[in-house]
Amino acid sequence: MSCTGCEERVTNAAERVEGLRRVDADHETGTVEITADEGTEDAVRASIHEAGYDVPA
């Protein structure tokens, strides 16, 4: 992520996943923090990846 637009795209991608409670994307640190129901982490990672962003394991 390199800008606030990236933050919005990552946030929107994560929010498509059922069970997501909170997402906080920060382009300055290159991090995304989520709070979600157990077992949804892989789905959130996949959704962000499909939006065009690398997601480390």
C-alpha cells in the first residue's frame, strides 16, 4: 500500500468477507489489522490478494 486510496481498496476487500468485525489498513506502516470470527483469516487474505495486494503469510 502506498496511499490512502490503497487503504480504502484493502479495507473494502476485507469487508467483503463475512465474519469480519474490524479492519484497520495503514499505508504508512504497510499493515492491516483485523478482528474477525475464528476461521476467517484465510478468506480475508484471499480477498485482499484478489484486490491486487501481496499478503504475507
